[in-house]
Amino acid sequence: MEYDHRNVFAAEKERIQVLKKYDILDTPPDGSFDRLVALGSKLLDMPIVIVSLVDTDRIWFKSVYGLDVRQIDREQGLCASAILSDEFYLVEDAVKDPRTLTNSLVAGSFGLRFYAAVPLKTVEGFILGTFCVIDKNPRQLTEGQKAIMHDLAAIIMDQMELRLAARKANAQQNQALNLAMHDLRNPLATIALGAELIKESTDEPEVIAEMCDKIMETSERMNKMIHELLESASLETGKIVLLPRRVDFAEVIKRTLSTNRALAVHKHQHLLLEIENHPVVWADELKLSEIADNLINNAIKFSPPHSRITVRVMETAGKAILKVADEGPGFTTEDRKHLFQRFSRLSAQPTGGEHSTGLGLSIVKTLVEAHEGRIYVESQEQGSVFTVELPLLV
């Protein structure tokens, strides 16, 4: 079979792109990685231990024990070859191994004789570099030593994945906060403009009344946004306090639906309530109202005019069930990955010019789980159904 250089080039290009995504090349020394290579030296009785990352034309050392070098040229035979396989890479005597005997570290004054490496593989399967050990004497490894190397490599990769996730979360949060501030700035401008018009229209009571209504509506929207931001921050720090008592679940849903009915009427939507049972739960009534309000409000917000929104309450298999079904655009596969994350921005857009902080569903999930329940969504190309399950009061 003919060797396809184009596929190899494309795969390597993609691997380099993934490596850059981790934003770890040329970063300062890190104590956690340094401790791991020092531990590796002690456990394996190795003079040189390295966390290496294979760049386009160099091999850069994130952490190194036993050498005062931060990078070397990319040559075949050692790390550059080790990343081509998922398997443990072992060279017991480099001057006798055809893979390594021409490498400058072997043939030159450094005199490398022993090399072993475990690939550092991402969750998607890309190999970024190696956790490797080096000696200037030929050696062998026991199965126990190989297992230690695999464990240390896994810890190193876990550290890299955690740091990537933390950086993504910070970037997402900063972006979302910027969007939230932008969303708050617009209503503030509306309030200021409304106040100015009122000031200039003292002899036009109809204009004043209209502007006052607009200011009240805008202020309420701002208040809700600020409440969600503050509550999300509180939940994120684990400061969630429930005041549980015996609660008729259906009655809570009925009251919450009533407060949202005007919004549905304004958008010419049909808001239906179906109560099959009156399940009793041990719960914080205000938090239950907030759960229901978020789900019903979202259904109204993202559903088109003249569509149907059905809210059902039932009891089955020892659980109180709330279902909120709409005829909106549904959720894409990508949407479902981020549906209950903080500050998530989904593909669907509000159908009446409403605003969203991207916090509502993450708050709902936290509150449901605080009640030892669960929430999930079923969605097709058209419409979605959110289901909340809470344990019944026994």
C-alpha cells in the first residue's frame, strides 16, 4: 500500500493545533509538574526524568529533573518517535537500537544509552508529548516500574486537562459576564431615556404613563438578571440553604403558571396545565417555585407565537413529576452538551426580543439536585420536554 504523506501531514497539523490549545508551551516552571518528575526519579531510581511536549520543530520540556535544559531540536528516535504510538516506548541500549543510534543525544557527547517513555494522550486521543526517563547506562525496567510510569503520566495528563478546563471556564465566565454587563447597559439606557422623556412631557399624561410602564418593565428585567447572577454565584460557592416543609407540588406549579400566564397571552401562546395528581414533597416551596418559573418562563421565551406550552404534574414510581413541553426549535447535539452549564449560550434565540443570562438552567439543575431530584430534557428538531423528578414525601 502506498504511504500517504498527505494524511500524515494533516494528522500532525491537527496534533499541533491541539497542543497549542493547551497553551502550555513556553510557560514558566510549575511546582506540581516539578514535584512529579522528582518523585519519578526517586521511585524509578532514574537520574533524568522529563515531561516533554513535541512541537513543530522542537521538543520542549515542561518539567525536567537532572538536566539544565529546556528544549532540544526535534529528532527521530526518542520523544519524536514515541508520540507516533500509543504504546510504551522502550530503548534499553540506544547504541544497539536501530531506532536511536543516529540520534545526536546518543551518537554525540551526551552519551544517552537508556530511554523509556509513556505518551501523554488527550481525552480525544492526541499525543502531545511524553513522560520519559533517561540514563547514560543501559538498563531494564520491571513491570512494576512500567506501571509507575503509566500512573505518573496519567497524573500529568490529568493536571493538563484540569488546567485547560479551568482556563476555558474562566474565559467562558468572563465572556458571559461581559455579555451580562452589555445586557444590563441597554435597560439602563432605556430607563435614562424614559426619565428624560417624562421630564419633557409634563403636559402629556399618556406619554408619561407609557414611559413609566416601560421603566417598570425594564427595571423588573434588570432585577431578574441581577438576581440570577447573584444566585448563581451563591450556588457556585455551595451556599445553598433549603427551608423544607410539606408541600403540595401541584399547587406550587399552579401558582407559578398563573404568574407567567400574562407573558404567554402577550405572545399569543396557549399555556395549558394538566394536573393528574397532587404529589406531596418535602421541599423548599420558594425554591420549587423558582424551578418551575425558570422552566415555564424559558418555554414562553423560546417558543413562537400561537404555539402550545403544556405543563403537567403527576406522580409515578415514588416520584413527583413535572413536565414542561413546548413547540420551540428544540436543541442541537451541541446544545445538549452545554445545556445545564453556567453562562451557556444556546443556538435557540428568544422569539419576542427577550434577554437571557444563560444562568437559568444551571440554577434549576442545582436546586433540583439539592432536593435529591434530577432534571433531564428530551428534544427533537421541533419542541422539547423538560422533566423534573423529586422524591415523594413518605
